[in-house]
Amino acid sequence: MSRRSGQRGHIEESGNMNVVRFRIEVPGQSTRQLVRVPICPINGPGALGKAELRRKATEIVNASGANSESRFQEVVSSPQVTFTEQSQSFLSDAVSRARDPIANSTLRLWNGILKNWLLPLIGALLISQITNKTLKIVVARMRNGFLPRI
């Protein structure tokens, strides 16, 4: 959240209106949606000076919840994906992508590593639960299994 907090929005002219543009979290999506909200007319009745325009833009961004911790947590707590589901999705995308798909030999190698090592150890974990500490344990177990026999 620390990287995403504190948006002020970008004020720009659109037609005969001043608008504020900012990004907001959307449940079920990994990227934020770009939102444009009108503030006031550029000229004439209701037009605002630069300071008032900036204050009003900040109020609009804060009222939308773009900077709120609760909205961020709501979006993050949406349905989670397990390591098994993500690995299957990754492999199917890697094989069928138009640009530089992986070779069949690479697919067999990666499937073997997944089947023999990764899925038994961390396959049931949610992606959000896999930490550096978890991966250090996995690497240690893999290293012990691959020690050369003397």
C-alpha cells in the first residue's frame, strides 16, 4: 500500500471542463483503472483558480477511496490463486503465446520440476503466502535431493 498511497491526481482540460485523472483499484484486476472526474468549467461561472482547483481535485480523489487502506485491502482480499493454479496458467500461456513460445523439451523439464519438487512442497499454498523464507526451504530441500553421491 505504501507505493500506492498519496495520489493527488492529474488536473487537465477536457473540452470546456477541468478534470482530474487518477487510478483506482478494481476488484478482480491486477492493474488499476484510470478514472476521469470533472471538477469545474474552464471559464465562466463556477470556474476555480489554481489553488481551489487543486484542493477540489484532492477532495475528489480522497472521496473516491483511491488512497484508502480499506479499499486496497478489499481488492487484495478478493479470490486468491494457489501455486498449482498459477503454474498451470503460466505453462499454458508460455506454450501458446505468439511470440517466442517455449520448446517442448523445456515444457517437459518444467513439468518434471513442478511435479517432482514444487507442487508437492508448495502447490497448495496461495501465491500471497509464498515468501522468501518459504522458497529458501524449498531450495534447501531440492539441494539436499540433488547432492552428488560419492
